[in-house]
Amino acid sequence: LQQLWVHESHRRCGIGSKLLCSFEEQTRLLGCESVFLETFTFQMPPLYLSHGYRVAYENKAFPHAISKLHMYKNLGPH
């Protein structure tokens, strides 16, 4: 997943979840069994965690206690 962004005025309306689910369905149709993404701790890790993503690696090499999370989700065979 390269980028997922929802305009501030439309956040907390379920749009991010719908986009993420749509992305996952499209990847399943293409035969993918897992997906990977990166996000910073000040962005939306809770969204991804709530959809079953797991943290594979946490890069803590950023200032102000910011980390970059490398996350994945196994989709299983379609």
C-alpha cells in the first residue's frame, strides 16, 4: 500500500476503512496473499491495527519519539 490519505474534514467517517477494505479486495483479486505498508506513529496505526495489520518492525531512529512502523497483513488465498 503506497499511500492512504483522507482529507481532514472527512476523517472519522469510515472512509479510510472503506478505502483499506477496497484495496485489500483488489489485491485478493490479483492473487496477492499478503500486503505491506509503512506508517509513522503520528499518522494512523490504530486504523491498520483494527483491520488486522501487525507491526513487523519499528524504526525508532526519528526525533521527538516518532517511529516508523513497517506493517503487514496476511490476506490468505482468495
